[in-house]
Amino acid sequence: MKTPILVTGGTGTLGRLVVPRLLEKGSEIRVLTRTPKPAADGVSYVVGDLASGAGAEAAVEGVGTIVHLAGSQKGDDVKARHLMAAAAKAGAEHVVYISVVGADRTPVKSGVDRAMFGYVEAKRLAEEIVAGSGVPYSTLRATQFHELIFTTLQTMAKLPVVPAPAGVKAQPIAADEVAERLVELALGEPQGLVPDFGGPRIYTFADLARSYLKATGRRRPILPMPAPGGAARAFRNGANLTPQRAIGHQTWEEFLSARRSAG
Ligand SMILES: NC(=O)c1ccc[n+]([C@@H]2O[C@H](COP(=O)([O-])OP(=O)(O)OC[C@H]3O[C@@H](n4cnc5c(N)ncnc54)[C@H](OP(=O)(O)O)[C@@H]3O)[C@@H](O)[C@H]2O)c1
């Protein structure tokens, strides 16, 4: 009998692209979410909160593969700890984890680093928790999604000036392409840490802000903001980039024009 695949974060930007792909491949899907939802379109929902661990044991029961996408600005290490303890206890066969490019080479040492890059540190710790859990795993590090950069710029463009971290670049990628790769990993054998997945081009934040403003018909000055600390220095040196793995297809410009056509 086929066992269901558990998708944590199945309701998020990435998860909403992963779940239908897995369904298309004939998988039975269970989604862990903090908000109760009735089963629909071949997906069942289990209520749980990985920050506290509530519901984790019920979510992993009888599951073979877990695609762990649940994430937020803070505490992804804690979420991973709760999920992986339950997964190991239940004898899960494979966990696929999504991390970020640069998680392993962004030193987060000071309070200033932690305030700005605590997210990256939590992703690194979560990677270690997954790898040390005893559950066979595949971890993929991706660069930032077009969708995240777009919503970040949407928020920043509400200010009279758009702040852009000076000297920092990004290599945005379509979440859809990351979803496709994750499904391939979920349906294959555990591979440990797999090669990075990066977008096709690298841009300064100021460039991204400029093209966003142009595409959305706004006029705002862009203010380069110096960022202090060792983690910011690592980013300025390209820790969050993977130029050798610029294998995504959709460019930021194509994403912007698709958003514009979609209204
Ligand atoms: N966005 C990027 O640029 C990027 C780049 C590389 C890697 N990633 C990683 O990709 C993953 C998905 O990102 P995304 O952009 O799709 O995020 P998102 O749209 O913000 O969605 C977050 C998801 O996590 C779930 N979640 C959050 N806190 C939870 C908790 N305490 N317990 C259980 N579920 C929780 C939410 O589920 P409910 O609200 O339904 O509970 C939601 O489905 C994250 O792990 C992120 O670190 C993102």
C-alpha cells in the first residue's frame, strides 16, 4: 500500500506549487498547517504547530516521505527539531528539506548579525538537525524566490525612499522551478546535501528595486544603506549567491512582466 507524503508548509508560496505536482504524480498528500481545513482535491490536512511541536506526531504517523517546507523569519531550527524528533520516532524513510544558499557560509556571531541574519543561522541549524536526525534526507539550498523579493519591494515602496542594502546582490529564482526540483527529490532516493539551485542572473538590490519601481509605475529614490556586521560582509562577498549553479530559467524581468500581464 502507498504511504502518504507529508508536506509541511504545504499552504505557503512554495508548498502551494509542490502539492499539485505531487498529486499529479499520483501521491497521496497530507499537509501540516496551523489552521484547520477540510480535506479537498485529494489533500488532507493535519493541524499542528512546529514551533511548539503540537500535532507533529499525528502528522508523521504512517508517512514514508516528508517534504519539510514550513518556515518563517524566526525559529526554523526549533521547527526542524520538533518535526525530526517525531519523524525519527515514527520511522520516516526520507525527509526533503529546503534551505537557503549561504546558510553554511554566513557567520552569525554578534547581536547585530543575529538581528539581521538570524533567519540564515536558523536555516543552518535546521540543516544540521535534519542531517543528524537519523532519518535519510535530501537537503536543497535555493536562492531567494522572485515572489519574496517582489513582496519585500512592495512593502519597501510604501516608504518615501526605498532602502537597498549597499553592495548586496541577489540571484532570484522562480519558486515554481524550486518546487519542481523538490518533487524530483521527494520521489527519488535520499541524497544528502544536493547541489545548490540558483536563479539565472545576479542583480544588485538597487537594480531589483529600480526594475520593480519601473514595472509597477512608481517613482521613488533608492537609498543605499550600509549594513554593519560580519554576516552582512559575507553577503556583500556573495555568500548568498551561487554563480556556478545559475540553473533557473525564469529571469526577474520575465517574472515582473508575467506579474504585470496577470494584473
Ligand atoms: N522565500 C524564499 O525566497 C526562500 C528561499 C529559499 C528557501 N526558502 C524556504 O522555503 C520554505 C517555504 O518558503 P515560502 O516562501 O513558501 O514561505 P511562506 O509562503 O511564508 O509559507 C510559510 C509556510 O510555513 C508554514 N509555517 C510557518 N510557521 C509554521 C509553524 N510554526 N508550524 C507549522 N507550519 C508553519 C505556513 O503554514 P500555515 O500558515 O498554514 O500554518 C506556510 O505554509 C521556507 O522554509 C523558507 O525558508 C524560501
